[in-house]
Amino acid sequence: MGNFLRLLPRRGTRVKAPLRLPKLAFLPNTRIAVKLPLVVVGMAMLFGLGVGVAAYLISLQTVQEQREAALDAAVQAGYDQLTTYFREVETDVKLLARRSDTVNALEFFSYAATQDDLTGKSAQTLRQAYLADNPNDAANRFKLDSANRANNAYDIQHGRFHAVFRSLMLAHGYADVMLFDYAGTMVYSAAKRDDFALSAGPGGELERTGLGAAFKAAAASPEGIVKFIDFAAYEPVGGVAQSFIAAPVYKGPLVIGVLVFAVPADGLSLKLQGARGLGKTGEVLLVGMDGLLRSDSRFSEGNDVLATPLDLVAINAGAADDYRSMPLTASSVSFAFKGVKWQIAALQSTEEVFAPVTEMRN
């Protein structure tokens, strides 16, 4: 009895109202037996929608992270490839400039060129023999070992040294290997292009070209120092984009001339076009500080070097809309060689990057 009385509410104590379900006002004339299942279904739908949105957002973040990782990896791979490439080019020109046979070749060619024509027209004589009278077309003049000029001092030295320089040019993909005497006259060319036997010295035909700048910089440098000139249209060979790397040739304490390699953009383009992990629309490009490409795109028919612009501000911000007529997602890093600065950019179609998320959303 005592226990029962303790269960009763004391006088003055407020009794809690019984728990009541909220009124389902959206279906006022519908029985509760029908309303409850509808509420459960509605709550399940809302929960499912929330899960779907969360999954979409998670997928979007995952794709963004994967995209950044892939682009960054491609940029780093391009950076490593170009670092290796230019290190090899620098080693080639530095070592060749210091070899004794290069010193001998430069001395012999310089002397023979001046003795070739006692009337002072040695450059014209050399150009006639190795360019105009060359039996090969312009692209294959390098194949000529001898101009068949009996007892000619220059031709004898040419037959002696040409095979070595030609082999280096072909094996390493250089456009030309050239020797200049101290005055700036090109006394030897492996490729025998239209600039052969012209002058890069003061007042010479090549003075105001990239080749002339390379000669001037190297001729004033200590032994073992390499100079590089960025890609520019080289008019003596039809305006083709060329860069030049040069080193002085010393005999003892005296500089006797300059060794120069003409470096085309082809080698850079092939290195960068081998990028992996960027799907069907991705690629890695080298861009100059002037906003023009220094490597060729694998997606264009023409040559893009010094012709196709790419917005540096846009790619540094992670996008590029002015190239290939499609929105592109981008990543980039600075790259420099011998004081010349560029940007390495990895690009991929934004549509392809976010294709998995788009498919999920649809």
C-alpha cells in the first residue's frame, strides 16, 4: 500500500501530458495508417538524397585530387626530362670544345679557308664548292665528304674531320655543328646550311641573329663556360626556330674560336610528347616568357614553336581557355637553363578530367 501511494503524484505536482504524434497537416483527410508509411518513405528519400549529394561531393574532391596529382606528376616528369636533355647538350659542347682534335680542326680550317683563294674571296669559293656545287639537296648537303678539289688544303681537312662532327650532329639530333674562327667567320659547318662561310663577327651577315649572339657571348667567355641563346626565328635558314649553345675553343691561354651547336625544337618536343597519365587529351608543353610555345603540340597539324600562344597567367592559375579551342585544366612549373627562363605546363581537357563526376551526376 505504501509503495502504491508513493507512485501517486503529490498534491501540487504537474502531471506530464501523454506523448502525442505531430499532426500531419499535408494530408488532413488521410488516415494515420496511410500517413505514417508516407512519412517513412519521405524521410528515406531525403536521406538517400543526402547520401547521393555527399557521395557526389566526395567524388568531386577525389577527382580534383587525382587530377592535380596526375598533372603535377607530368610536369615533374617534363622537368626531369628537360634537365637531363640540356645537361647532355651542355656536356657535349663543353667536352668537344676542349678536345685536341677540335682545336686542330679549327686551326686547320681557319688556315685553309684563308689560303683557299688568294684573291680574298675564300667565303665565296667555299660556298660554291660545298653549297652550290653540292650534288645533294639542301637537306642532305651534310653527306658530302669531299668537294673533289684535288690538292685543295680545305678539302683535305674537310675529308679528315667531317665524319666525326657529322656523326655527332646526327646521333644527338642537332641541326648543325659549327666552328668559328676568332674573327667570327664560320670556317666549318657539318650541315652545310645556307649560312655556311658567313660571318657572325662585327658587321657580319649573322651578327644580329641568335647565332651571332651565341658567338659573341662565347668568344668573350673563359674556358669551360657555356652560353645559350633562346629559340628565335633564324632567317638564314628560312626562319625556322633555332636555339644555339656555344663554348669557346682555347689553345693554351688563348681563345682561338668558338664551337656552336644549333639546337632545334624537335628534340624538346619529342621528349615532352612522351608524357604519360594525362588521358587522351593531355600533353606537356614548354612555354617562353613571351607566351609563345617552345615545343610542338602533338594535337596540331602545323608547327607551334614560336607561333602558338599560351596564356601564362591562366596556366599559372590552373586553367587555359585560349588554346585548342577547349577549356583545359593546367599545372605548371618554372624551368631555366643558362639564364633563359621558361614554363613547363601540363594540360588536359577539363571535360575529360571531370568525366567520372559528370557520369555520376547524370
